[in-house]
Amino acid sequence: MLKPYNDEHFMKQALLEAQKAAERDEVPVGAVIVCKNQIIARTHNLTEVLTDFTAHAEMQAFTAASEYLDNKYLNECTLYVTLEPCVMCAGAAFWTRIGRIVYGANDERRGFQRLNEKVLHPVTQIASGVLQKECSEIIRSYFQNKR
């Protein structure tokens, strides 16, 4: 089967969302959810705009994708996110049974991979480091400008 798009393509779309977050003075994390090679959800952090500390890009994407599919399970979908999900988002991913998570930059402080426990659903596959340099740079630049 010919796949016209790849992980880098979809991560670039997540990076566009991260840029939108930065323009709104949000921590620049972007996410897209893909099902059958089609983007069904695209969003970015909205914690400041919504005054809601749970409004991470991943959480917004899970909600949008579930509404699009009219199904709470996302087992046939892939989440592309510019920063490694935190424990809260990984916990939510567990409940969605998302098929795959692809992230760009590691989150050395709050990323779910820091736990010794398995947080994600057993069916979820993980890929990391996709466009890592670009994903890390947008976060680094944002916080550097904040200082």
C-alpha cells in the first residue's frame, strides 16, 4: 500500500500547531491525530487561553478526534506531538487506547518515560525523536525568550 505521507510530514503539521501556540503565548506544543493517513484532529496547548491546566495539546486532540470518529477509542489512530507527553496526557492516552504515539522532543522533567511503570495501554506503540531538533528548538526558544 502506497503511503503518501510519513512521520516527518505529520510532525511538521504538529510543529505548525506549536507555532500557533507560541503566537498565543502558550507553551509551544502542537499535536495532530491521524487516522488512515488523514489528519482528523489538530490543536496546540490552550492552558492560558482557557485558564485550564489540563488543556494540553494532546488532551485537546484526543477530544477532537473522539468527536470526529464518534468513538472514545482511538486504537486505529496515531498521535503526533512535538513534546513527549506528560504523565497526565499519557494516562489519557491509555484510556483512548491510541494505536501509536510519535513525539519529537524528550521532556526530561515531566515526560511519561521518566516513570518506571508502564503508563500507556499495552497496544500503544511509541516512536520518538521525529524532527527532534526542530521540536526541541521551538520549546528552547520560547523559554529563552521568557527569561
